[in-house]
Amino acid sequence: MSRVCELTGKKAMVGNNVSHALNRTKRKFNANLIKKRFYIPEDDKWITLKISTSALKTINKIGIHAAIKEAKSKGFLK
């Protein structure tokens, strides 16, 4: 699997390491992803998602059902 959040679409960014002498070399900023199981009572089933930690905070706030509905409307989840 790629390093992309399944709910928000967050993925790695590219930037520079900058040394004290201001030498610049390319680096990658990966998204903070976790693999988490969720129970959906409406469908009476468990699903496993690879999500960012900020998406987990959103799920805790609005609920898994609303978060999945929002992700589908944005086209991140099929």
C-alpha cells in the first residue's frame, strides 16, 4: 500500500534539508499514518483503514460514519 491517508488524501511532501552552511539536499516529509480498525454499527461490520492521525481526531469528533460519508463525497474513498 502507498503512504496515503484513505480518508483525507494526505501524502508525502518534498522539501529540503538545510544545513548550517545553507547547503540544501532533497528530503521527504511523510504523512503521519496509522493502520486502524473501526466498527460501523450501521453496517454491522469492521473495516481497516490507513489514516492520518489528524483524520483519527476528526473521526473521534464527528464519528466514523460521517467521516466516511465526507471522504466518499470528496472522492478519496470508494
